[in-house]
Amino acid sequence: MDIEVSQWLKQRTNSVLLDVRTPAEFAQGHIPHAVNLPLFSDAERVVIGTFYVQEGRQRAVDEGIRLLGPRLWEYVSEARTIASGRPLSVYCWRGGMRSEFVAWLLGMGGMKVSRLKGGYKAFRRYGEALIANTPWPFVVLGGATGSGKTPILRELQHLGEQVLDLEALAHHKGSVFGAIGQPPQPTTEQFINLLYRELTMLDPTRRIWLESESKLIGRVFIPDTLWGAVCRAPMVLLDIPLEVRAEHIVAEYGTAPIAELMPPFERIAKRLGGEQKQRAQEALLSGDLRTAVVIALGYYDKAYSRSLAKDWGTPMLTLSVHEDCPSQTARLLLEEVQKHLNQ
């Protein structure tokens, strides 16, 4: 049975999703939460593709059957273990021969199987259309580096607000120091897949908060259609004293090894200036992280001001915060936004 992407999304919690493409294809990008059960290895797919180009479709099919024959039982057995009695949905690149064969095979093996119509490509098209055709009610939470925007977003979420956490999806905190303490970043393709998944779980009739980011977050980038929607969204700008922001950053990176904190200063040395870079690194070596942070903020504050003017213009409102209490700030934010909307 073939199933549309939109239909699968509605019932996804009830089934296990199998990606039957090669490990390399899966690593490049896949539907979030899919399990990779490759029909062919990377090398085998190259061989089959070569036969297809040089000798035609039937020769490629014959080679695929020859390679699969000895391990069909193992494949069915592994799928049965993964399913654990639950229904399976399978997909390949375009919903073609690989997923068609696997759906038939696992069905013969007694499992309840559906095939994602159009495969991985259909999921990508669905996500692109979702971004482009939905008037997302974003509200951007802005503020200079170290403003504590992420903890405030978490508090907003606890208060029942919808939040799209781009940094969590990117495994990166945005600055040149942003990879420290984070898992490896996904590919940009997979980052966008994760965005698609998150957006399908949000209600586009209710406000959605997100943090002001650059288009590039570490090595991944926000797709143009979403970036345009974010830049058009109203912004609430946090105005938080430098000393409070510095303490936030010291607390966040205080346990990071010096060997990980030094290289980022090299990457911003040109804009920071050689003398300031040297001062920052000497401070790190002497255990004075706060001085190094204040020096780095001199660079980041200027960069953020330029980005603010270029990408968002005048904020919807500016909120001055002096108490370092994310829960209190989140409540105040909601009060001020509601006042503004009622004007």
C-alpha cells in the first residue's frame, strides 16, 4: 500500500520508518527518526548503477537479485526485529524499485508494510512547500551575544508558547565558539530535514518564538524561504548589561578546555585586532576567562549591531532587563508583547 507524505505525518507515531537507501545516502540526509536498513551497500549501489548505464535496466536488476539472494532471510529477520510488532513504512529516493521490493518482501514475511509515495524526494518537496506556503507567525527574540536568549526560550516553552530552537537543531550556538561542547553538526540537508519535522509539529495559527540567528549557524544554513520569513517577523530586543552577558558566557564555557577556547580567537583575529587577540589569549592562559569574554564581546556587539540593522531593522519593542532570571524575563516578555499587540 502506498501512503502520501501528508498522511504518513499524521500517523507517524504508529509506525516504524525504514530508509532502505545506502548508508551514504542516509548519512547525507534522511527523514528524521527513520531507521536505515539498506537494501544495498554503497559499493553495491555503484556496481548496479554502472550496469544500468552500460548494459541497461534488466542487467542492473539481475545483478541486484544476485547480490540480495544470499541475505534475504537476514534482511527480513532484521526488519522484524526493528518493527517489534509495529507497522512499517518504507522509502527510498523516489519511491521506486528499492522500496517497492522491500515492501513486497517484508509483506511476504508477515509484516504490515506501507510505502511512502514519492520517497525521500516527496518528503523534501513537502517540507519546501510547507515553508513557502504557510504564513508562519514568528516572533524573533533578539539580543546581543550572551543575553541568555536560549534559557528564556525554554521558559517561554514552559509557559505554553511555541518555540523553534534553531541552535538545538544545528548542534551549534552560532558564534565561532558555538561548536564547543556540542555534538557533531548534521549536514545542511539533514538540518533542513529537522526543520521540516519541527514545523510539521507546530500550530501555524499560534505565535512561534525563535532566536535571532545569522543565516549560517556553524556549517549549516537556514533555507532561503525560511530565512525570508524570519527576517520579516517582528523582533523583541533584549537590552541586557554587558556585565550580565559576560557572566552568562563565563558560566556557559567555564568548564571548556583552554585548548578549545584558543582557536576561535584566531578565527576572529582580523576583526578583533592582533593586540586584542593576544590579550584575550593571555587572559585564557592565566585562567581569566572573564577578561577574554569581554574582549570577544567587543567584536560581537559591533557585528550584532550591523546584523540587526541589515536583517531586521527597527525592533517591535525593546525590553531592558537587569535581573538575571529567565523565568521572570519570559513572563515580562509575554506581558509586554501582549500590551504592544493590544495598542
